[in-house]
Amino acid sequence: MTKQDIVAALKDTCVMLDERKAQFELMIHALENEDVATAGEQEESDEEEVDVVDEDQEDGDEEGAENSDSSSDAAE
């Protein structure tokens, strides 16, 4: 194998490694974007749960107010 053959083989290897690097970078970005999307969905889910709990508490407060009014009416 001559120096020219070695240089040519090394250049081919560099091109192949650049292509592989680009593929790896795409996979990394895809996985990072997936993690971000998953985290965003989890935050939305957590917010929805808080809203449901708040609505349930509000409903309970209104019912409690109605019950106290009716019990005061009964006392009169």
C-alpha cells in the first residue's frame, strides 16, 4: 500500500465518519425534541389536573354555601 493509497483510504474514512456524525446528530436532536414534547405534555397534564381539582373545590364551596343557607332558613 502506497502513501497515496493510505491518504485516499483516510479521506474515504473521514467522509464516512462525517456522514455517520450527521446521522448521530439527527438522532440526538430527535430524542431531545421527543423529551421536550413529552415534558410539555406532562406539564399540560399536570395543569389540567390542577384545574379539575380547583373546579371540584369551587363546586364544593358553592354546595356548602347553599346548604348553610337552607339550614339557616330552616332555623327561622
